[in-house]
Amino acid sequence: MSTCEESHVATPDGALHVVSEGRGPDVFILHGFTGSTQSMLGIARSLQGEFRVHRIDLLGFGQSDAPRELAAYTMERCTQQLVCVQGALNLPRAHLLGYSMGGRVALSYAVSKPSCVASLILVGATAGLADAAARAERVASDAALAQRILDEGLEAFVDDWMALPLFASQKRLGETALARARAERLCNRPHALAASLRGMGTGAMPPLHRALPGLDLPVLLVVGDEDEKFRCLAEQMATALPRARLELVAQSGHAVHLEQPEAFGRVVRRFLSLPSGEGPER
């Protein structure tokens, strides 16, 4: 197994922090909102014996730069930043694994640069909002949340965020794990969180539903069996995507990779070990 290597890849919007480790086929790992390379450490360790894993801090998160220009945080610019990372690492193609916000980024990247992507693993992800009224409502909601972060401060936001019903199932992880997750979230920069919500939130990103039938890549959709909302969304995406399979992980909610790391690791390794080009039958 190779040693851990850290780098900062220059992009027109700022440098992205990348942690690379392991040997084998290349896998990019993208974290969720309020996350970082640190929050995706568990799945990286699960894969690095068979794969070369590249954990990436998206712009504004972790040890990546956090510019104040809002335009740097759009989904289009985010995918362009990942092009810079893939080019700097000299990787013609890579597998992409993304959780929640990172899943939306991975899917957007695959739609815009399909020749650069070997397969997709989307965990608790969506294709955006197809309905214009729903998008407008979500944009307004995210803008209000972004302003709250700036007005009330990071600590109040993190405590409210972790108390959302979406993350209730994580209480079974125990106080130590929750305290560690809280500490990681408190390392965020308020202006960057606000910019991310405004620039590439679920309402702000271009919806991808029309592009799904033309995405001729193997796609694994992973969702916790207790995450009812995202289970429905995953089922809809599985129907639209030509080469998708859906995996439900028992006794887990939205953050499957944290709540059931061993089961999640098995599911991902099995998918990534399929023969090149193999996809599920419709």
C-alpha cells in the first residue's frame, strides 16, 4: 500500500486540497455539505487496499481555499475545478463517489464530462429539482439559511444542522462520534458555507433529470433504508438511468457511509470490482 500523499491543486478559483492513498483503479471521493476529506476517511480506508483513493476538499471546505467571490461556488465552476484536479493527477478516467452534496457534484461532473468518468457511486444524492417553483422555493430557503449562518454564527448553525430530522439516525453512533463530527463541522468558514448554499445548493444547481437517460455509465445508487425521502429519489433516478443499480443499506439513514461503514464498504467494493464496462441489466 502506498503512503498518504497530500497536494493542493491550483484552479482559476483557488487551490483544492487533495489526499491520495492506496493502489489500484482511481476513485475520487466527494464529501457532503459541512464535510471535508476528514469526514470521508472511513470509506477511503475501506477502499485503499484495492483502489487508489483521492479525497477532495471542495472549494470552501476543509483545507481548500475559500474565496469570497460567490461566482466561484456555482456548480459549473465546481465541475471545472474538478477538471483541474483530474488533469493535475494525470488521470484520463476515474470512478466518482459522492455523498449528498458531493453526490450532486459527482453527477453534474459525469453529465458534463462523461468521458472522464468510469462509474458513479451516489450516496443520498439527488439530480436537483425539476419543478421551477420548487427550485425557486429552495433557492429562497437556502438564501435565508446562508444569511442565518452569517448573522448567528457557525456554532449555532452546526447545532441546528445536526439536530435536523434527516440526521436523527446518527444518534446511534454515540456521543464520541457525534462530538467528533461536530468538531469537524466547526472547522468550516461561515462565508464559504453561505456561498456554497447560494451558489450550488439543490435549488441553485441546474436540474439534471433530462440528462439521466443519456448517461451511459455504470451507476450505483446507495441509500439507507430509513432515509425515506432519498430512497424515493434514488428509485426515480434508477428508473431513468440506463445502467443503474440501487442498493439499500439496512439500519441506516442519510449518511450510510458513517452509520453502516462495513456494509457500505462491501457494497462499494463489489460494485467497483465489476468487469470494466459491465452494468446492470434493465
